Amino acid sequence: MRPDAPLVYLSVGSSDILIGVSKRLVDIDDALLHDAAEILGASTMKETVNRALGEVVAAARRRRHADRLARMEGLDLDKPKVMSRAWR
């Protein structure tokens, strides 16, 4: 969620009202929603959408780290001296 997104649910005392969640009205392809729910093992629309969004973010992070590793960016794994001590 964007840090500047409006908060719809506010905390009131000690109740369990959601923070950092906003309601959205969106058109969702029913077949895609159904397939995503099955793949993710989600039982509700809300769970499906939140888990799917989480998976997209996680995949982008994995891709970014894999790209960084492929470029050896900020890493010393291509230095023989470092690697010779790696498996001791």
C-alpha cells in the first residue's frame, strides 16, 4: 500500500479495527480470481487479492536480487581469495 494512501479503518480503543487498509471498488475478472484463489489456496476474495499482491511484490524482489547476483553488483563472490575461504 502506498504510504500516502488514506486510512479507511481507524483504531478505536483496544478494538481490532484494521489500520493501513483502504476499500477499493475494482472490476475483477471472475475466472482469474477463481484460478488465483485455487493456486494460492485462498478461501475469500479478500485473501486472494491480498495474497496475489504479496506474491507479485515478492516475485519482483526475488527478480531484483537475482539480477543483482547475476551482475555481481556489490558482491565479492567473483574474487578467488574470498571464495577460497567460503567453504572452510
